[in-house]
Amino acid sequence: MTKISASLAFEKPLTSVDVVVFSLLENKLKVLLIKRNYNESEPYPNQWALVGGFVDVAKDENLEATAKRKLLEKTGVKAAYLEQLASWGSANRDPRGWSATHVYFSILAIDDVQMPKNGANTNDAQWFDVIESGVLTTLAFDHADILATAIDRLRSKVEYTSLPAFLMPELFTLKELQNAYEAVLARPLEKSSFRTRMLSTDLLEATPNYKEAANRPAQLYRLKSKIDAVFFQRTFNPTK
Amino acid sequence: MTKISASLAFEKPLTSVDVVVFSLLENKLKVLLIKRNYNESEPYPNQWALVGGFVDVAKDENLEATAKRKLLEKTGVKAAYLEQLASWGSANRDPRGWSATHVYFSILAIDDVQMPKNGANTNDAQWFDVIESGVLTTLAFDHADILATAIDRLRSKVEYTSLPAFLMPELFTLKELQNAYEAVLARPLEKSSFRTRMLSTDLLEATPNYKEAANRPAQLYRLKSKIDAVFFQRTFNPTK
DNA sequence: TAAGTTAGTTGCACTATACAACTAAGTGAT
DNA sequence: ATCACTTAGTTGTATAGTGCAACTAACTTA
């Protein structure tokens, strides 16, 4: 027996990728969950779970490819903000054996999403309200832990980055962007310092258009770059 | 064939854990590297690599346990600052097949480290200077990428956390702590604001002792908590 | 034309920082 | 003893981003 076959003879853990998909719907932060098959021979039948699945070593060139494939299958979205969150692996998180999952999180503008039309069961994918650090539903596996970590990470990054910009449609007003920040952080922000912060970077581009309403029209902005987030030097509201 | 055996029949990627181990030696940031076996049947024989190895599904309860086991084997250190960095997985990063590695990084006080005494080859573990975003040596696998990411993450966290405190011995002066920050960041910091920042949190505890020298003695401090890092509201030197 | 509403600005206070000049406390040479 | 030298530690002033509150701007509707 050579050294190579010895090392490959180790029992290998199961390897999966999960994606925590966030979006904004009616000014509320939402997370996309998938209902698992009603199949008693698989773990957690009929329960809600994160978007995800096993790495397909034939199809997926790398972990991000698995994440993108799963995201595309469930939302129809090709290019989206996608960031690695962390990984969870242990002997007992999956009854089928030692398993490790590489978790990403994604932030989508709801306009871009085409929810799946799965003939048989159109209700197998659903947006859930994010409340505190989770959802009002039991989740499969350790997905409640994972979701809580993703929400924490999202909130802490939103304190000093432009991530909520990825929740916005093509054109939006500064107040709408502020509403998105507030929906994620679950707390109000101060108008003038919010505006100063957003306009002090080259994140946004003013358009010649205004959003008409029964009051003073608001300037419409668009993102300068669809890809990169901007980092600020401080957090909001020093917590004191 | 049942659904279970179908899902487990997938070919599984190799699963490993790597740890990027940082320490401070003579006021220079160092990273611990291990020389791979001189064995032509294994990939990258005789090359330097990060601390790491395959998950042992029989021994390791979870990923962190694998990381701690590897850290203990190579440094003798049991409790250290250990944080997940990210994971890397692809079809071609390991010639033995589709492989995914879960990477942690650790920060150690050099005093705590007992370098291994491996009878045969005592030179198989060595501290390398961190220069720019890497080391002056070729690394096995994609470990140069991983190391660069770890250095970036370390530097960016050091801007707003107390991580360098974990590089210090039991007792240290504020100047020594500042030297550690500067070694990691590879740039000078301003004395008075550094002191104000450090003393404004309850990170440090003044001891009754002073460090004697051929000049004014410096107050010695110790960490209040060995476990948690402190977060600050801003970065150092806003980069214009 | 006035009331109501939301957009957007302005002035002032506060806080953590940067920068520079200062004082404090020791050693060692003369 | 005194003074030069060195490093520890402090102080004063400026600055930048924020929080807060009050203000002005622009539009609709009654």
C-alpha cells in the first residue's frame, strides 16, 4: 500500500455548500428558505432549510461555483453579491455522517429574482422575515445557527460598508437607501449624517431623474459599481 | 437503491484544515511553516506549507478540533486565539483530487510556543518573516494565496481590534504593544493616540511593576482577558 | 393660497484621532 | 553634583466624521 492510497483511504466527510440569500421586500429584510423533500429516508423531511447542496465534483470547478449554481437554480440570479461567511463541520450535524458545509451569503435586489416555478410544488421556496437573529420557523440541520451568524455578520458589516446598496433596484432615492440600512440594522439612523456619509464616497451617481410623489420630488441615484462594496472609516451611532 | 445511498454515493472531496499561525519574534511578524515529507509519492515533497492536515472523522468532533489538534502537534500550544479565516476548495488545488480546506488563523505569544523536537528532522518547522503579503519561499498547494489572505485579514482587523495583544508575553509595556501593532501593520503609529485608545477600553490592567532600563522605567501592563479581542469604533490613521 | 408632507441643508456640539511640543524619570559620563 | 542623553508619558490645538435639532425647499391637495 503506497502513501497515496493510505491518505486517500481516510473516510471523507460529506462536503456541501449553503447560501444564505438576503433580500428586501416591502422594506423588510428577508431570507430565502427551501422546503426539503417529503421523503422519510432523507434527514429533516419537509422542513425549511437554507439554499444549498452537495458539491458535485464532476460539475463544480470550485466552491464558489457550487454556490453560484445553487443560487441560480433557486433564484434565477446569475451575478449577485456573494461572500464567504464561514464553514461548519462536525460529526453530528448531519445524521448521514461527518459533514462539513461551506457557507456563503448573498444580497439580492428583489427585482432581479425569478422565483422558481416547480410545477408540482410551487411553494418549496419562500422568503421569510428576519426577526431578531432568525426566522419564526424551525430550520433543518444547524441552519438556525448558521442563519444567526449570517445575520450578525450582515449587520456588523452594514455598520461600515455599503452592502445594503445591493438590495436596491436600479434607481433609488437616498431615503430608500436609508430605509434599507434601517431594515437590516433594525434601528433608525440619522438623516443628515447618513446622507453625508453616502455622498462622501463615489458609491452613488446622481441621475437627472426625480421620484415624483405628493410632496417634494426626491433625486434618484444609481450605483456606480455593481460589484464592489465601499468601506467607511467608522461605524454608525457609537454604541455607548 | 435508496435515496440515502444515492446521496452518499457522490464522490466526496478531500477535507482538510489548515492553520495560519502568526507570532512575533524580535519585533517582527512571523508565520509558522512546516516542511513536507521528502516522499515523491506525495504532492509537493520537501516544500514549505501551512500547518494542517486531513480531518480525522474518528478523532475530530468538529473542524475546530482538527485545527486545535494540528496547532497542538506543531506548537505545543493548547489555548490560543483561533479564528476561522475562510475556505478554499477546487478540483485542481490538490493533485490527489477535488479538495477543500477550512482555514483558521491563530495568534500566539512566542513564549508559549514549544517548537517540536522531531528526533529525525528538527528543522521541519520554522518561523518565516512576513514580508509584504507573504514569505520569501515558495509554498505548497495554494498556500501562498491563503497566506496572503490571512495577512490581509490580520492587518485589516488590527486596524480596529486588540488582536496584537495576543502576541504579547504576560507582562509588557505600552510601547512594546505599540511595536507589535506596528510590526503587524508595517507602518508607524502615533504615540499619544495609540495610548489613549488602548487605555480607554478595559483591555489592559496596570501592574505595580516597571520595566527598568537606562532611562525612565515604563509601566508594565497585563491583559485583563486572555480570550476576547476588543473592538474599536474607528481605524487608525484614516487613509485620506 | 394655505396646510401638509417629505426632501434636503445648516449650525453647533461632541469625540476620537493626528501632530507637535512639552514634562518626567531614569542612566552614565564628566 | 551636574549635565547630556534617552525613553516614558502628557498636554494643547487642529481636524474630521458624526449626532442632534432646527431650518429651508418643493411639491400636492383641499
